[in-house]
Amino acid sequence: GQNIDQPTEMTATEGAIVQINCTYQTSGFNGLFWYQQHAGEAPTFLSYNVLDGLEEKGRFSSFLSRSKGYSYLLLKELQMKDSASYLCAVRAAGYSTLTFGKGTMLLVSP
Amino acid sequence: SAVISQKPSRDICQRGTSLTIQCQVDSQVTMMFWYRQQPGQSLTLIATANQGSEATYESGFVIDKFPISRPNLTFSTLTVSNMSPEDSSIYLCSVELSFETQYFGPGTRLLVL
């Protein structure tokens, strides 16, 4: 089975940087995904990591350490519209299906 | 990316009835999935919709309750059968466009009274 942990809630101020952590335990690993979900909307794909290291995409970056079972999503220059839930999902080896964490609700304040 | 649509976008149903949700993609995809997101919760995978064969269900989900069709590579349906208030949820289809990307449809918001 798989176990995925994320903080439940985080708060940050506009213009700041925030790091959302995700730890996972899986019998085999085949990629980690980050999604953003605004209230009442479907999840939006943000990033995919399968190799160790940092992947940068504009204001958002995602990091993976397979040996530590650890990932983080880094959001820079926070904007009010970044207030959303951020979901970490892991794909096990040999499968296409994803297992999602419970999500981290980020609140960005002025 | 791909354009994924779902019908209906929302519905209110009476207990004991069934609802069929449609998912349409604007390109052919091999892998399509159905998820449920209960209020305030994260996403739970219901099943993988396999083209030309029976769907693969996750633990806790059965074909009698959630029959799935996948007649071709751009379309799938999920039926929620014999509904109860506990089935009130958002139902989402997702597609694997490549090994590195999985996208979600807009979701179907279901309320069972």
C-alpha cells in the first residue's frame, strides 16, 4: 500500500515564498505529481517528478528525493489567487493509477 | 493538453435512483480513470476504465454499484447505481495524456436526497 502525508493547512502573505512538503511511503515508486485545486473546481496539473532534483516552472518549483520519500512544492511571489488546496499524488511502480494525499489548504493573505 | 468534458456538471437525485455520468476527451487516450471526491476530502480512485474490457476497480468499489463503460478511446461513462445520500460527492474523470501528465475533467457534482 501507499501512505502520503501533507500538512493540512498553511498560511502565507502575498509576495512571500511558501514550501509545501509531502512525504510518502510506497512499495515501488513511479512518479510524483502535484495538483492545484481551487474551491469548487477540478484539480489542475502542476508538476511531475520521477528523478531526484528540482523542476522549475515559472513561479512554481517541485523537488523530489526518492531515497527520503520526500517532495516539496515551492511557490514564489505568492499571489492571492494561489489560495487553494495543493494535492500530492504518487504513482506506484507498474501502475498508471495515482494515490492522493489529503491535500494542503494554502491561504494567502494581503 | 486536452479538452475534457463531463455531463452532467451537477445533479440532484432521489435515493434509490441511478445516474450516468459521461466523460468525453478531444483526443484518443489509452488510460482513463474515475475518481470520487467527497466533501472536504481528497480524491479516491474508483476504477480504471479499460477500452474493450471490464473496468479495473479499486478496493471498496464494485461493478454492481459503479458500472463503467469505455466503448472507445475518447469516451467513458460511470453509473452511480441505487444511490444513497452517502454517494453525494464530486465525480471526476481523468486521462493520462503522457507518462508525465494526467489531467482531470471539470467534475460532476452529485447530491442525493
